[in-house]
Amino acid sequence: SQQGEEDPQALSIQEGENATMNCSYKTSINNLQWYRQNSGRGLVHLILIRSNEREKHSGRLRVTLDTSKKSSSLLITASRAADTASYFCATAANFGNEKLTFGTGTRLTIIP
Amino acid sequence: KAGVTQTPRYLIKTRGQQVTLSCSPISGHRSVSWYQQTPGQGLQFLFEYFSETQRNKGNFPGRFSGRQFSNSRSEMNVSTLELGDSALYLCASSPSGPSYNEQFFGPGTRLTVL
């Protein structure tokens, strides 16, 4: 079963606008990772944020992590048509328990 | 470096048959994980291997099995296929495992069970 829930399930915005996706999880984590998936293909890693970090940036991406609320958010600024994809958060619980538990995903559509 | 490769990319089987899927990780990566993706259940963890040892296994029946070879290549096997096994099977590799590193995913194997 999924550990995480993502909100919203689907999001449509105009090109150039910012997109924000939220992820909640249930248990303590070692790190949280965000992935993008285009049309049923393989997943592409976006950002990994560790439990002792609160914010991380990569290009147009900004990820925040609030371990007290067990939640994370992914912000994509100045969206482009190529950002259209499904976005998943995934949590790694602890060293030795080597698996990712994925959220339900957010389907993002950028309207040109 | 070459990315993660999976073979075959597409597979059609009938109920009761068995199937073997292969994954070649990025050179130097010792951890290989497998995931099943379906529209109903989403992305579900199957198992993870590191240096030929299974370190973790998801909640799948014993029909699902895997192994890892000394060159880190991995295979997963599904016996006695059921219609519900139709899915995209993804493998991912990393140097040490998901708790340590980002995962690099292959393109997946699309399995259809008729």
C-alpha cells in the first residue's frame, strides 16, 4: 500500500505559471525523493532531501520538508510545456530498510 | 555512463506461464530495486538487492522472486502468471541503496497477461 498521499491528484496551469505539489507521509524517514514520469515511462530523479534538511533547490525546482508535519512540497517555477508529467514523492525509511515507498502522484498538465 | 537497461521492453504472456525480466544497472552501482506499477495500486516495492543479497522484500506472493548476480545485474521471475500481474515493471539502481542515494530508473518492462 502507498505510504504517501499527494495533493492535488491533478493540476492544470498555464505555461509560465508556478506549480506546487504537496506530499504527506506517515512514518519517520531518512530522506524524501521526488521523481517525474512521462507517459508510463521510467522515472527520472528530481531532488533528494534528507530528514535534517528543510529546503533544497535545483534549477527551477524548490523542495521543502517539514518532518514535524510529515509533509513535503515541490514547487516548479516558470513552468514549461515539457514539465507536463506525473510527479511522485517517495520516502526512504531508514538505513538497512532499503526501499522507496511512493505516493499516489500528481498529474501536472501545462497548457501552452 | 550508460543508463539502466531493462529487457525485454514489452512482453505478452498467458495465464499460468512464467516470465523472467532482466535489469542491468549503471556501472558501479551495487543496489538494484524492483517496482511494480499499475493504475490501481500505483508504484509498489518488490525487492532490493545489494551485492547479491536481498535486503528487503515487499508484500508480494512467493510467485515473485528475484536474484542478483556478481556483476550486479538482476533478474526477477514471476511464476504462474495471473491477469493481475499485468503491469509496468521498473528497476532502479544506485551505489548503496534508496536510504543513501537517488535512484536511477530503467525504462521498464511492460508485461501483459492474457
